[in-house]
Amino acid sequence: MSIDDNLSDPIAQMERVPLLAALMAELKSGILIYWEAADQILRQCGVSLKAPTEATFSLQKNLFSLLFLYSYQRAGIARSRRILYAATLQCLRGMVTGCDNLLDDEYKQTLDTDIPATGYRFRSVMDIMISDRVLFQILMDAATRQEIASDRVLAAATASMKTMTRSGVEEAAEEAGIAAILKPEEILQSIHHFKTGILFQCPWDIPLTIETADDKNLAPLLEGLYRIGIGCQIMDDIVDMVGDIEARRHNYVVSLIHHGPNPLEKDRLSKMMNLKSIGNGGPFYGNRFPEAIRQALEISHRLLTDGLKTLFSTEHQALVSPAIRFLQERIGVLHLIKEAEL
């Protein structure tokens, strides 16, 4: 694993690919469908929704949605249906982000409304409710236009809840705190599998109730998305280590240290875990656990590489490195990779 100096602007490299540019246009159409439906519903509630800006449609803010849309394209789903599913992706995003906000006691914006910013919990609740209602409205409108069968609407709306519920149950199980530090492989197989892995396959729940998909072609795409999700979650665990320790949540890096062979890092971890406060979820000091951080980064990089290589077609394999570089920057581990290479 190394930093490629030729990847100083990974977004620009991806934007130059014609297929990705076309998919971004489809994604914009889908986001507008979501926004227009949300605006109509909110207006009836006396809430004003601000119009989306160009940044709303940027690749920087929509890479994951773009990857999901890319998987639809590779599976042979028609453009009109991809736009429909791009709109449903935005609904799922609103619901997942709203739930994460409530669980993490924060607010990452989905809908820019005039609801007071101080009421961030209520804003999250509204994001969830509106996104759920918009999802049903979008599916009903598609059935009215005879783009999908009317008997698929309820099935699709129900399917979208299954994976998110399984993922949410894992989050809920950690709310009271954990009693033991699981082994690294157990974290991946029993915790992150539900928390993030299958969540990255969730965007296929709705299409699979409507489309006829070839399992031989679909299985690798789903596996690729799964690996990308786990790879991202490991990077999240690196960044969130301090907060996870304080909240007594499962964390892959903590597991690597606790069950690892390095006595110095294990001793440092033990002292951190015995403190009443270690920074209130503040920045993680990676230089205190260089061996575990290096191992976590390498495993994350391998999963992302495998996942993206599987997802991208032969002609787009050059996108693997810039996509990884962007994700490392976005999640906030790029500086740790540079430190590990010194």
C-alpha cells in the first residue's frame, strides 16, 4: 500500500470517464425526483425546502450512490429504471443518515429546510419520515406511469426495510455498551457484516423485487459492494476509535490491539480504556498504535481493491486507485497512510 503522487485529484480523474459522467447525469435526475417529491410533501406541512445547489449533485458528495448506479449499469438495467433507482437511493440515504444521526447524536444534513438548526434531532426524524414517504410516492408514480407493475410497489417498499433493519439491529445492540472485545475476525463476520457489509448491498433490494437478474452476473457485483463497505468501515473504525472506546462500541482497531502481539500497544490501550474520559470522541492519535493502524489500513486497502476491481469492468480498472484515494481522503485516514510510509 502506498500513496500515488499521480492521484493528487482523484475526483478529476473519475469525472473524465465518459460512463461515469453519464451516470452522474442520471444520478442528478434521480436526486431531483427525490427533491421535488420531498418539496411537495414538506410544503403541505408548512416547511420550506431550499433548492439543491450544484454541490448537491457533485461526485464528491455522491460517490457511493455512483458506485451503486454503476452496478445497476453493469447488470444491464435500462437507463430509465436506473434513474428511478437513483431516486430511491436518495430515499435510502435519507433514512440511513437520519438513523445514524440519532444514534450518534449528530446531524449530517439530508434536506436543507427552515426547521431551526437547534432542533437537530427533530430534523433527523423529519429526514427519515419524508424519505420514507417519498420512496412510496416515487414507486407509486412509477406504477401509475406503468414503468413498474403495481403489485411491485409494496414489495419494493418492504424490501428496502429488510436490510436496513438487520443493520440497525446491530447498531441497537451496542447502545448499552459491549461486554467483551471480540476477535478481529469476529468483528468482521458478526458485527461489520450487518453494520456495513450488507448495508452496501441494500441498494439492490428494490431492483431485485422488480428486475429479472442473472445470479451469475449479480453475485460478483454484490460481493464487490460488500467488500467496499467493509473496507470503508475499517477506516471509519480507525477514525472513530476514541469515540468508540468511550461509548463502549465494537471497534476493529481496538480488537487488533487487544488480541494482537504488541505488548506496548496493548498496555496503552488498556490505560486508555480505564480512563473515565479520553477526549469525548476527539481525534485519534494513530502514532500511539502504529502497528495496529498499519495492519488495519492494509486490510482496508486490500478489501477496497478487491471490491472495486470486482465492481468495475475490465475497461474501467484504472478507476480503482483514484476511488480508493478519494475514500481514504473522505474518511480521513490519508495522513495516517503517509505516516505509515515514513
